[in-house]
Amino acid sequence: MFIRTRRASLIGFTLQRADYTFFAIAGLCVYDFALTFDEEVEFMLNARWKIPTLLYVICRYLPFAMIFINGFRIVQPGLSVKSCMTYHSLVGYIGAIVVWCAEPLFILRLCMFLGRGRRTLIIAFCNYVLFLIPMLVTMALFNASAIGLPSPITQATSCYINKDGRILIVGYMILVIGELEILSFTLYHSWKLYREIGDDSPLVRILIRHNVSYFACGLLFSLAASLAIFFLPGSYGDVAAQLQVVMHSILVTRMHRELWHTAHGNTSRSTRNVSIPLAVLAAPSS
């Protein structure tokens, strides 16, 4: 009886800390939106509505739906396990959509780096599909295998997922492999561009900043989410996955928006001291 009570207490304590961390992540998302609101308004009013812009809107605003739904689940302690798991699955699908829409924006930037030829676009599209299909299957298997259990402390949350749902780690490892491939191509071609032009060109600096720094940060958060899901309790893994979604959203939208501002001459808002025409950067953002 004592062991059972102590175990329930530890689970409840873990769930409470996970809830606090989630609200901190929600605050980070709101803070980033408030910090870049003026840039956001200018971009939304002037950008032409093409596929990259639609992907940008999904990555920018869908995380708020994920935060709202998960926050509602947390503050409703009397939910049944079935209802709680429904909210949990919905949050997972929304997060997956954000990541699936963020990756094409990263890939489009890499394609600009390599040259926007038809062959490059076809190879990039096939690569994306080859990674997307296994991730979709993994997501479906995760929802089928995850078992929701009632929370021992209903004030923290109504349910949590047991370890049997950790098949999701496979999807994250696929994502890490894909992002590692993107980063490897980017580093290689950055080095080639650096050798040909040097670091005096503002174009070289902005490409390295966006295509290397942002890609590396995205890879880092994906890897951290994978390790958290594998080694930490399920609630911490959920929080790490939500942090990864929010950070992907912040990174890809900042990259897309700053490149748009640079391409349209708004250097004070993006990369300072860049005054050259960037027609190659304007095409996908416009």
C-alpha cells in the first residue's frame, strides 16, 4: 500500500511539473509573437499568397491551437480518460501538421541554395515524401498503441500515457535523419560558396545564418525531443515534443519572414548592412 501511494505521488508530481513546463512553453510562443508583431503585420499585408506563404501561416498560427487545446485539457481536471485522450491525440496531430509544414519551408530554402532547377525540386519532393509516409504510419501506430491511464492527482491533469505509446520515437528519429541530411547538404554547399565568394558578400552571410544556424537549431530540438521521449517519463516526453513543435514554428517563420524583409529591402528589420538585391530570395517568399 505504501509503495502504491508513493508511486501515485511521484506520478502526480511529474504531471504537475510537466504542466508548469507546458505553460512556460505557451508563454514563449506568445512572447515571440508579441516581439515580432510589427514584422508579422507587414509581412501578412504585403506578401503574395503562394504555397510558401500558406505554409508560413500554418506554422505560425496552428501552434496556438495546440496550446489552447492542451491548456484546456490541463485546466479541466474532471475529464474522462476517453475525452482526455481525444484532446491528447488532437494536440499530437496538430503538432505533426506544424512540423510537416515546417520541413518543406526548410527544404525550399535549401533548394534556393542549390539552384531552383526542376531536377532539384523533384529530388527534394521525393525526399520529403519518403520521410513523410513513415512518419504518418508511425503517428497512426502511436495513437493505436497509446494507453491512457487516469491521473492519481486529478488537479494536475485527467490522464497520462503509459510507456507503450513510445513508438513515436521512430517518427522523431526519421525526422532527425531528414534534418541531418538537409543540414549536411547545407554545410557542404555553404563551404563551396564560401570558397568561391568569401565572407565579404552579404549574401553569403545571410545564407549561412539562415540555412546553417536555423537548420542546426531545428535539428537540435528534434534530437532533444527524441531523447526525452526515449529516456524520460511520458509526460516529460509530451512536453519535449510540444517544445519542439513551438521551436520549429518560431525558427521557420523567423527565417522565412526575415528573408522576405531582406529580399524587399527592409534591412533594418532583418539582417543589418545588407543592401544588395536578393532576387533569388524573393521568389519563394513573395
